[in-house]
Amino acid sequence: MADQTPSESAHLEKRSMDEKIESSSQDSVDLLHGDEALRLVDAEKAVKFSEEYNLRLRRRLDWVIPPLCASVYFTQFLDKTSLNFASVMGLPITGQHYNLVSMAFYLGFLFWEFPTTYLAQKTRVAKYLGANIVLWGILLMLHSIANDFGSFFALRFLLGMCESCVAPILILIISMFYKKNEQARRISWFYVMTDLTQVFGGFIAYGISFYDGHRIASWKIVYLLLGAMAIIVGGCVLIWLPDSPVHAAFLTKEERVAALERVRDDQGGTENKVLKKHQIKEALLDVRTWLIILTTLLTSVPNGGISNFSNLIIESFGYTTKQTLILSTPGGISAAMTLFCGWYSDRKNDRMTPIIIALLPTILGAGQLSNPITRIVEVKILASPPNWFQWDWAKGSVVVCGMFGSALTVVYAWNASNTSGHTKKSTINALTLVAFSVGNIIGTEIFQSKDAPAYIPGKIAIMVLLSAQLVVSFVLRCINLRMNKQKAAHLEELKRERGWTDEDIQREKNKHAFADLTDKENPYFVYTA
């Protein structure tokens, strides 16, 4: 080889340095645009772990993540419905002011949903969640010193702001740690708390109602107890709930890698701190986004009515305060429906059928309460039911009406399983919760005091809205099945054109898994119908 001149040597040295810089820059781009998972796992080469190892790891995750998520949701729903308990315990807010205070929570929820979702993406999500829980615990305790409409409205508005981050963050955390066929069940494990809070809260409020209120009003004790509980739960979340598999301190490094490899084939990704505008645009242009918004809205309008007015409806049957509080607790039987929907959804890899199963009892219950269906049920099924059955069935329908809430469990699971790309997932979760808050705002107005005690217009509204949701659920299912067929056909075409083997396909799937691509950008993403 001929000797190099100084200028040639300098040129080669510069080119070598440029290549190193370019290589380094490319690695940075991968970490920047891909998931944080790339800090621990190889983009192309998957590490295999035995089935026994993965099952053991999943059990370890189950002892930490679902219990903490459940405690958060239990606290949130108990705090949100505290107004329902206080309403029959001497709360100094009544009539239309009560409706407006009920609405204030969802106005705050709606106002802060998008900002809180994107703040969570930019920070450590679990730490952000824990800080919000502690803050809303303090706000809840401050309810005990409020004494007029303005202060209650302001506190409920701020409470809604703090609690708006809960569902999006919990859905994200579940989707990071669990495979698609495990997500609905784990989401049902925390969502079931919305039912169990009725049992727990009802008994607590019932016990407090025996206090004569000589030193402090009984409804104030409710707020002090629930606020203190929220602060304790917030502290536990700050200490123990992991932000992602990458940051799971309770796992060894090998277990963190295994946790990431478990979810690689699902192509859902984990966490990314970069806000990507094109993913927001895709979320807004995806017709399924608006159908999910619609199905959430159709569910949330009844929720806003029932969660705030169920005790007043029960009381309208002529029960005392103590009887009303104790009779509100059987609403927790819908917990069984929530757990069933989660189990069925994962077992059958089906998201929409359990939504339909959850809606039917409420449609029939609302029909019973509003009379038109009552006669059909009596004539077609029961012939001539005795008077005691008619009397109890009308009141028991209030309990049955709560079962529709199980549908939201599967809606959350649908989002977790059918959306990829961290920004897109965050956007759709935020839009879902915006629809939830808008629906609940509307729901606080469907039971008007002028319609008491029968509240017929509100009950008919519930029946009509949930019937419409059956149609939307069917349409969503059909769209996902059609898109899966299109993706499968596209993959077959790629295999033919490029001569790929199954090993080549798996290699490409590995490369795409943690690239923070959306479900539409990623040809290997499979939708769950």
C-alpha cells in the first residue's frame, strides 16, 4: 500500500470520526424515537425466557401492580361518589345547587384531561399519579370546612382536575406490563373497585349516620376519613408503583428484560417521552377513535345520573336515611359482572361481546323503572307476579341498573389492546376520558328534581342511550376484524415480494415492537375485536 500524504491521512481520519458521530447520532435517534425499552433490550434480537420463568414473573407483577392500581381506583371512585353519600346525611347543598356541584367535578375533569395526560407523558407517570392522589386527599378533607355553594363548587372542580389523570395512567401501566390477552382481566381487577366502593362506602356512611353530629356534622366525618385514606394511598403509589418495566425497582435487571420481552410480540410498545404530532393527527383521523368516544359517551351519561342520584332515587321510595345508605350497598353485586367481563374478554380475545353482556341488564332494569318494559316482562315471563314481587323488583332495578358500568372496563381494555404509539395511546385515552366527563356532566342533569319521585325521563334516557351503544359496539368489532384481514393480506404480499421466511418476519416484528410506531404504521400490529 502506498504511503498516504498528510492531507489524505487527515481526510481519512475525519471520515472515520464522522462515521462514529453518525453512528452515535443514529443510536440517539433510536432511543429518542423508539421506546425507553431500548435501554434494556436489543431492537432486533429477542431474548427467550422459559414459560415457567414468565409465569413466575407474571405472578410477581400481579402481587404489586394490580393491588396498587386497585387501591388507587378504589380511592378515586369513593372520593368521587362521596357527594352521593353526603347528600342524604345533611349536606347543606340541595336542589339545583346539588346538580351543579355534582357537575363541577366533571367540569374540572374535562378542563384538565388533556394537559394532565401530556404532563404525565413528560414525567415519571407513577410519581405524577401519586402526587395527584396526595393533593386530592387534601382537597377532600377541605370539603369538611366548606359551608356554601361557591366553596363546594370550587373544591369539586379542583378534585376533578386532580383525578382526571387516574384512568389514562393506569391503562398505560397495565399495557406496559401485560400482554393483550392479560390486560382486560387486570383492568377489571382495578375497575371492580367502582362496585366495591358502593359496599364499603355505604356501610361506612351507614355507621357514621348513627353519630348524632353534636360536635361535627356526620357528612364532614365522611370527607375527613376519605381524604386521609387518599393521602395514605398516594404515599404507597409514590413508593411502590413502577413507572414502566424499565424503572421497576422491585424487579432484577434480568426480570425487567423478561417483562419487556413478554410484551414484545404484542407490538404495543411501552413508554416514550417525545410528544409526536403525527400520532395525535392519526388518532384524530382514526374513525375508531370517534366510535370509542361515542361508546364512552353513551355509557357515561347514565353513569353521571346513577352515581350521583341513586341514593336519592332509593330514598324516594320512602326509606329513611339509614335505610337508604344500607340499601345502596347491594349495588356492589355488579362487581361480579365486571370480573366476568374482564375474564371473558381475555379468555375469548373478544372486547365487544362482554360490553353487550354488561349493557343488557341495565337496559331491562331502566325499562322496568320507567314502566313500558314492566308490563312486557310481567306478561311474557311472569304471567301474574304477586304484588310483593312487583314492589321489590321495581326497587331492585336500581341495583341492576348499575351493571352497565362493567362495559367501561372493556372499553379501557380495548384502548390498551388496540392502540400503539405512546402519543397516540395517550391521546385516545385522554379523548376517552373527555367523553367520560362530558357524558357525566350531561348525566347530572337527566334526573331533575321536578321529575321526582319517579324520574321517568332520566330512566328512559338510560334505556335509549345504552341500546344505541349496542349498535356502536357491533360496528367497532366489524372494523377491527376487517383491518386484521387487510394487515394479514399485506404481510403475505410482503413475504412473496421479498422472499421472506417466517424467521425474517419474526426478525422484522422484533424490530418494530419498540420503535414507538402507531398501530397503523406497524404492519405487524394485530387488533383485538
